[in-house]
Amino acid sequence: MAKLGPAGWQLKTSPDTGVRTAALQISSDGSDSIQRYSRTVLGANTWYHLAGVYDAAARTLSVYVNGALDNGELSGTVPASQFNAPFAVNIAQRTGEPVNFNFIGTIDEVHLYGRALTTGEIQVDMTTPR
């Protein structure tokens, strides 16, 4: 598995588990890579509502697909704080490797919050027209 590089919090798709899933990635020190993958295999030509939640106090990483908790494999130990990276948020791009894996598709209505959302809040966010 590749190192995180200069990016901080990442929400992306990933082939790391052998199939294309949603993934949430953070780093505690800029050189490690802690990732949570979804259980759901993402298909082409399908809209998904994806949410990634890092809860520093609880030391958890959670992935939501279409408003439902969808935690699959966890790689690494979730830290109590994350690295203050030069690129604090990276959505739909996987950097720091010989080849960049850029998301091919459409991303709509990105929302960032300064705290960990609950499942109910994620569901409200998903269903509230903007």
C-alpha cells in the first residue's frame, strides 16, 4: 500500500481490496496511511451518496454509502489526531504513487464539516435538497 504523501483527509474510490470501493484515508504523521474501505462494491453509471467520518475522540473512521454505515476493512490504527497536511482535504484523487488515480465521473454537492456527523445527520444531509 502506498504512502499518503502530502495530502491529509481523503475520500475516494479505491481498488485496494481487489474491487472498487469507497475509501476514507487519513494520516497521523504524514507518512502513515490509515484507511477504511466500504463493503459496497461501486458500480459504473450509478449515483452514490458517500460520506466519510473521522471521529478523533472515538478514534474511528466510518464510511457511509447511501446514508447507511458501510464499514468494511480497516487498514491501520485510527489515531487521536491527524496530520496537519499542506493539502488538508483531497476528494476523489489518490496521490503519492507513480500513477495518480483520478476519479472519472461527476461529483456533486460536496459538504465538509468541522466535526463528526451522526448517522442521522448524514441521512438528513443526503435527503435535503440544496
